[in-house]
Amino acid sequence: MRDCNIIKDLLPLYKEDLLSNESKTFVEEHLKTCPECENLLNEEIEIESKNTKPLDFVERRIKKETRYFTLAVLALIGSILIFIISYLNTPRHIEYDKDLYKVYRNDKIYTVEFADKVSGIDYTDTEDAIYLDAYSTKYDEIFNKRRLRKSLTFRKENLKTVLYQNHESMPNMVIGSGEIHQTLLPRLFLGFYARLSIIGFIGLTLILFLIEKFRKKAISLPIKTLLIGAPLSLFLGIIAIKGFNTATYYPVTDFKYIVLLSLGIYLFFIFISIFKEQKRM
């Protein structure tokens, strides 16, 4: 019994082959005559073998969480980049002032040259007149202060009246004469898209609620976000770019940046949902 206690203390070292030759021989000789110690050694080897087997479900869980984490990080980085791009490049209308542009004339053409603060010019040609609308961007104001001046050239042959479109007052005459009796009305289609996005958000939320109720099983948060996040992101994108007054004088440009910003908001929602799902897991 006394030898058994010594052997039990030596068994861990014996398994790791850390004993001297004399001690190893002593243990082996004892195991030949002691079934109890031999069984103890076999049990420890079996337990250790079981504990060191790969746990497939743990590996799958780790891989799944790694994918979730990667997707969350990519969604966050993508949303941040889109927010920055949208903020820097969204057009900001410039109301008329006396230094906004100068008109140069010769025998055949008119040239309208705009001030340095102008980043771009929106050009709308109607039956009665041509409307110019200058805007700036934060990108140009911060990073591109030495940009070339913007200018437009008009031939005198059959030239219409050219007006500068103000958003808060009547247009200013750029080329032409007489009184101004007309203005370019803003487009209202963004308001329709905003209402449609809210209807889509409410409708999809109701559908998901009914599915969960009848199936009696919760839908994962990332799946919900993928479905209802799209219309909600579009609505928030419209509000962020245009405010609650959704009238626009830049239908193409505004819609482009609304879609871009909505994508950034959508990716941010996905990041939040994946982060919460991973935390729950």
C-alpha cells in the first residue's frame, strides 16, 4: 500500500516520460504486480485521450463567431467610410451674391466664370430659360482650396435667357434683360420615396412579427436587420440629406448621395445587429 501511494505520485511523470531509468523501472515492476495501479494508469490515459479529442461543435462555434466578427468589422468600416464620403461630397447650394460670378462678353460668346468657392454647377435647360445653380462641398472647402474656377460658355446665336437659381428667393438674371417672372420649381419625388420607405418598414415589421407568432420561433436579429433595415435606412438617408422638407433642386445628385448614405446607415445597422448577436452567443 505504501508503494501504491508512491506510484500514484509518480504516474503523472511516468506518463510524460520524465522519470529517471531507475524510477521508471520501479514503476513498471510495481504495475506488473498491482492491478489497481495499472487500472488507475489506464483510466487516466483514457480520460486524457477523451479530453484531448477535438470538439467539433466548439470549433464550429469559434469559426461562426469569427465570421460574425469579420462581417461586423467590415460593415462598421464600410459604414464609416460612406458617412465620410457623403459628408464631404454632398452638394451645398450657394445663394447669389455680387461676387458669385462674372460675365465676360465678346462678339460670339458669353462666358460665365464663378468664384473660387464654387465646387460645381448644376445646369437645367427648359423651354424658356437656362437655370444655373452653383454649389460647394466640404471636401473642396477643406482639401481642395486651390481648384480651378468653374466656368460656362454660351454662344450668342439663339441664346435663351440664363438665370441663376436661388433656393430661397427669385432667380437672378445672368444673361438677358427684362423682368424675371418665373422660377424653377423643386422636385418632390423624394417625399414619395420617404413615405414608401416608411410603409415598407412597417409592412416588413408586421410580416416578421406574424411569422414569429405562427412559427413560435424567433428570427435572428441579423436576418431582421437585413429585411427591415433597408427601407429604414433609405428613410433616414433622405432625412439626413434633405431634412423633413424633401423638395430637391438636384434630383440626380441628391438621389445619388441619398443612396450612398442609406447604404452606410444600412451597413451600420448590420454591424450593430451582428455585434449584439455575437454577444448573445
